[in-house]
Amino acid sequence: MPVEKFSGGVEIVDWLWMQQIDPIRLRRVTHTTLVISRIQWWRTLGFEVVTEGLSADLFTRPTLVVQNHTHKLDWLPVRSELKLHVNREMSSWIKLRGFNEGPIQRWFLANSGNIPISSRGYVIIADHLELFDRRPSEEEYRLLRRHVDDGEPLPKNTWAWKIQNTPRRMLGWGFVPEVMSYSQAVRSTFMDMMSTSLSLARRSLTEGYMMHMYPEGTISSRLCPGKNGALQVAIALGLQIVPVGVSGMREAFDGLMAAKDGRVTIRFGKPWQIPEGRYDEHVPFDLESERRFHDELTQDTQEIMEGINELLEPDYQWMPDLRPDGKSGIFRFVT
């Protein structure tokens, strides 16, 4: 089944489910209704959004908008301001974890122009759930991750034997141990899922929408170092990157409710262009290619994150220890 439920209510969507998404279907109806209702609600409660640096001139090329991530709903004011002031809409890349938080949220995310994004960590944990009907422990996850990424051998026990030798459906992708290893299967499943995400993104781009991502990969009260996934998406799709800094969400929102007299400041920075020729031989999301281009990906991602940091209020800028204070460990990937 494209959506499976396991012990403790944990849900997992797979590659087959991702292929059923149409990022354009119902988007205009759902998104426009959402924007209008939220804007009226905020105004009624004295909610204020202040936007700086926003101009249609920023978006003369296909664009990936990247922003900090301090609240579950901080995409909402950004989408609203873009629609209101420059009549542009964006498709947000959302971790598959967000699509696993119940059928109502899954339907809403799937029908409001969002694109699901997987990770090797998600594949490892979701496959473990399918095989054992439980999440791996943090230590088990670290063993599996080092095995997949670095080739470190797994321990010789029944747990590892079952993982490496049980034929199964890995998130909709057949794993036959006689044909390939477990680590190869994880990598192939991840690549197929990312290929599906990129296909959905290309469809959205052809309709004139921009892409939108959170480079940090998790919610944190202050800015933390970014992962290189957003840059790889921009490389794959030939996009310029526009940094956005959002400050005030922590104070303006109490859970999912807007606080009275809340103020959110959104600052748009100058477009960042991928250096010509730097990534001509790069294969997005391929592990070997990531290793080969590690220094370039790291350097450019840091430059992009510095651009976001400059757009933030002081108490939203770099976390002093650079470690996120949101979800950590395996809970970054599943509920």
C-alpha cells in the first residue's frame, strides 16, 4: 500500500504514493482560499507582516526561494506576500515526515502545491519500520547510516542478517538481496524518490511557480548550518537562489494560533547564481557525486546560509553552538 501504518500510529508514505501527486491539481483553489482566509484572520487579530526587499525584479529567472525555519507555518506569510505583492506562487519542498502526520494533513499538503522530499535517513528508517514494525534505535540507525554511506560492515547478528537478506518491498521498490546489497537498495530507492520529486518540480516550474525550501532541514529557534540538498535541487533544475530571512514567528505564534499584535518581518535578499561550470559533471543526490563535489557544495551552501543570516533580526541569527534545538535523531525523519 502507498501509505502504511505501524505500531504506535507511525505512518509511512512510499515511492508509489509520491508518483500519484499532481502539484498543480486543486492548487489554485486550495492556495488562494488559504491565503485570503489567513490574511483576513491576521488583520482581525492585529497581526502585522512587514516585507523588505521584495520586488518582481528578483524573479526574472526560474527561482528557488530558501528561508530559515523557526515555525511550522513560516511558509505561510512568505507565500502570502509573494502572491499579494508580485503575483507569484511557489511550491514548497516538504519532508515526507510532514505527509505522515495523519490523512487530513497529508491531503492538505498534497493538494496545496507542495513537493515531498525524501532522504537516505527516511528510507533507512521507513524500511526498518516495514521490516520490524518499529523504529530503529539511535544506535541502530547510526550503524545502518554508516553502512550505507561509508561501507562500514554491520554487526554479525540476527538483526543485521534480516536487514541484509530478507527480500522485500522497500518503500514500493523491490529489494532482492541476490541482485544487489542492502546499501545499494537504499541508495537506489532514494534516487528514485528524488527523481520523482524533481519530476514534480519540473511540472510545477512549467506552470510558472517558484520552488521553496528550508536548507536547515529542521525547525530551530535560530539559524543553523544548512544541508546541501537545496543547492542540489537548484543545480538539477537550473535555478537561481533567492535568500529570505523570516523573523518574529516565535513571538507572533502560539502553537498554530496567531498571537494578538504579532509582527513578522520578511526580508528578501539578492539572487545568488550558481557559478558557471562548477557543477557541470555533478549528479544531484548521487552519493559518489556528493563526495566528489563535497568542498564546492559545502562552500556554496555556507555562502547561501550567510545570505539568510544577514536578513534576520539579531535574535534569529546563527545559533551560538550551531546546533538546532528542534527535533533530533530519528525523529527528524518520522513521527
